[in-house]
Amino acid sequence: MDKKQLIYEGKGKKLYKTSDENLLIAEFKDDLTAFNAQKKSSEVGKGSLNCQISSLIFKLLNQNGIDNHFVKQLDENNMLCRVVKIIPLEVVVRNVATGSLTKRLGIKDGTKLPFSLVEFYYKDDALGDPIINDEHCKIMGILDNDDDIKYIKDVARKVNTILIDFFDTKNVRLIDFKIEFGIDSNNKIILADEISPDSCRLWDKESNKKMDKDIFRENLGSVVDAYQEILNRIK
Ligand code: UDP
């Protein structure tokens, strides 16, 4: 399957048309961005690691009944996906308080939450991806009805349960993650985008050492070394 024209370039991926109008190719970039792209860098090999990790996770989720856009990994940097219309929502699931949750509410960093928290952020760089609730979603037409909102929250919780158990067997704690959904050609909501150490917080089970994009956010060392360690553990 060959790349045709570039249809979109985001912070972490380029999307290309293919000869099949229902399929696109996502090319994972080496670029790193944080804090709404105010901090930027790049590490050779990061894109390839994210493509491989994301492919493994989407495959695992497919095997566990979570419908998603992943078709197959084409090579180290490229993934074949079903075309979807992305819903402008960042769905964040948190098991442990850290990052923006601790800043917003003053909860002590590292506190295990009594239950998994699902949050919605409106995907809009100009507004700085503000946190929103179910009613904002409906008022803004991001999601039309309560059933779709419930469906997305249910899928997010299922993904969380599957990934907590999976990473646990690899001696990794799943702290939190962000997922995105899209609408496919049958008008069905499915999981899309990527699931990688760029979009998850992953801590070593023994030492609580960070193995995710916080290494870049907080200048803690080599992102590629940590992502390679995640890939080695999960493959
Ligand atoms: N996240 C992401 N993209 C974003 C914002 C957050 O992938 O634009 C992920 C982030 O890596 C973490 C989770 O969502 O795993 C929760 O992030 P948080 O709200 O704590 O934001 P941050 O501290 O990164 O500002």
C-alpha cells in the first residue's frame, strides 16, 4: 500500500491518503512537543518506537474486543489505519494523580485515586485544550447525545482495565493516558489516533521511574532509551 498525498500533519504524525479511500497511512514523526507545543525537540528513533508500541497496543485491544482504526503495521514508522473523522475530544483516564490534575486540584502527586477518573478535554490548541464536562460536549455539538458520551466513557474504562493488567505483567504501572475517538464510514464511534509513551504515563513498578514523555517535559534524560525499554518489555 503506497502513500498518496499528505492530508494532515500533526505534532506527532503525518497522515497520507492511499489508493483505498477507506484507508490511510499514519507516519510517526521523531518530533517531541509539550506544554501546547511551547517546548519542542526531536529524538531520532522516537517515531519508530511509538509506531511499534502503538501497533502492539491496538492489536491487543482488538483481540480484547475494543474496535479501533488499526489495520496493520507497514514498517517501522508507518501504520495502516481505517479512515475516521476524529472527534475533537481528548479522553483522559487517570489511575494515579499527577500532571495537570495535581496542579488543578492540589492532590498530592502520586496519590492512587479511589477509582479511575475519566475526563474530557476539548481538542483546540488556540484555547489550550480546556477541560470540559458532558454538558459542554452536548452544547458544543462535540457529542450529540448521552448514549455516545456513555459509550465513550465505557470504552475508555475498558481500555484502562485491559492496559493496567497488560502493563502490570511487564512490571509497568499505568498512571494515566489520553485516547481519541473517531467516526468510521458506518457512522460508528471507534478508538483512533495512537496509544504510546507520548500519550500515556508509565512508571516502573519497582522504582516508579518515569518511562514516558514526562522525561522530555521535565528534562530527565533520553526519551528514546525509555521508550525502547517499554517496547522491549511489551513485545
Ligand atoms: N496527554 C496527551 N496529550 C495532551 C495532553 C495530555 O497525550 O495534549 C496525556 C498525558 O501524556 C498524560 C495524560 O494525557 O498521560 C494526562 O495529562 P495531563 O492532563 O496531566 O496533562 P499534562 O500534565 O501533560 O499537561
